[in-house]
Amino acid sequence: MEHTKQIGATLGALIAAAGELAFEYSDNDQQAYRMARIALIEMVRKVSRSIDWEVDFDSETPRSRYLN
């Protein structure tokens, strides 16, 4: 199964964007960290629900000599 919902951003870019927005709209550092954490958790939850784990892990992955 091929996933068609993709974004052109790395995880690091998403974390940075969530943190930047959270600090912009929060009253203090603790609230900003909490807001960013909640936003990232929700993004991961939504993505993980859309993955068909059986198909994704049963299919052969192309072998590469590089780790990433």
C-alpha cells in the first residue's frame, strides 16, 4: 500500500515549527514546551492511525548500503 499523504518536511523541521509557534502564543516557557509537546503528540497519533501496519511491515524494503 502506498501512502499518498506526505509533507515535504523533516521531523526536525516539524519540531522546530511547533516550538516556534508555541513560544509565540504562550505566556511562559513551561506553557510553550507543553503546547509544542501536545501538538507533536497529536501529529504522531494522527499519522500512526492512518498506517496499515500489516502491509507496511510485511513488504520488502529496498536494501541500501546507507542507513538513511
